[in-house]
Amino acid sequence: STQSTGITSIAYLTLLCLCSLGQSQLPNQAASVNIHFTEPAQGEMELLAATGWNFIRMDFVWAAIERTKGTYDFSNYDVLYRNLATYSIRPLWILDYGNSLYDNGESPHTPEGIAAFANFARAAVVHFKGKGVIWEMWNEPNIGFWKPSPNVTAYSALALAVGKAIKGVAPDEIYVGPATSTIDFNFIEAVFKAGLLEYFDAVSVHPYRDSVPETVTLEWNKLKNLINQY
């Protein structure tokens, strides 16, 4: 329930908005950019730091970490974390995408696939516990990033399993979602109805639009009201 905590802060990130649900570890203001590497090229971190970004958003790719069932190799992300920490930049890591070891590489939807992804998420959070990581549940599952096609019921089942896994071992770690493409109210409300606000510390959306940025205000207020409703 959000009634007791309410929305205490809003953090704006590049193409990402977070409605905080009373989580004190979330910043009131943040600047972020998405990257696609774990080992920066020479001078790359200096350039990132010079822009003033205090967060980066990066895929935390299941298939790259669990190449053998039940075995996790976080070494590439250890390298990235150390480089970010040198410049006081915090990671927002996206728990995402399929793994050919499970469900034929599709987004996890069978009991085995869901359990495996939840175990991966649990292991990741334990490994990086206390290091200021924000963990985001998938990227834009309301469009083609959920395979074979968007399915809010399947997404919600996976997100709930991950939320239970994370909060069971590290209740203070930050878990956010659903990271929709646009503020997709139908998808978001279905996620809320499934009970995800019991586990999400913030609601993340990507408010893409063809109109001027200020037009997001009405949708933003509608989203906050929807959160309060659930």
C-alpha cells in the first residue's frame, strides 16, 4: 500500500522517470545516461564524469552472467562498478532478457524459467548488496523487448518472483519497474493490480513523446494518482 508512505520524491533521469514510494535512498534529483559497456575504453569514464551524470543505466544481462545453470559470473560488472565508484557514479542495472538455458531464450514464463531468473536476481543483489545499486525489472516489457510478445500477466508473475527474492535477502535494496515505453497506463495499472507496489520502491517509466516535454505533466499527475489508488 502507498497510503502510509505516499510519494515523497521524483527523480528525473534521461528518458526515465521514477516516482518514489517513500524510499529514502532514492535521490530527489538525478541525472543519468544509458550505456552499453562493462569495460570502458580509455578516457571514457572521464568523459562520462565530466558531463555531471550521477547515475548510469545499463543492462544487467542474465545470459552473459549465467552461462551454466546455477553458476553466476559477475566479474564484468565488478569492473564496471569499480570504474563508476571511482567517479561517485551510481549504477541503475536492468535485470533483463532471456537466457537460452531456459524457456528457449524467450522471456521467462515457465515455473523453471521464473525460478531461475529470480535466483539470478537474488544472487546479483547479494553480490552487490550495500553498494547503492538501483535494480530495475526489465526494459520496456510493454513492447518488443518482452519475447515473444508483450504479456503483462507474464511480466507481473516474473516481477513478483524477483521482488520476493530480492526483498527476502536484502529488504533495503532498491527495486523499481516496470520501465515502460511511454507512460502506458493500461500496462502499468495491470502491474499494480498484480501487487507489484508491495515490492517496487519506485515506479519507472520512459515518457517518450512527439510533443513538447511539458506535456508530460498531466500524465505524470495521473500516474501519481494511480499509484495512490493502489
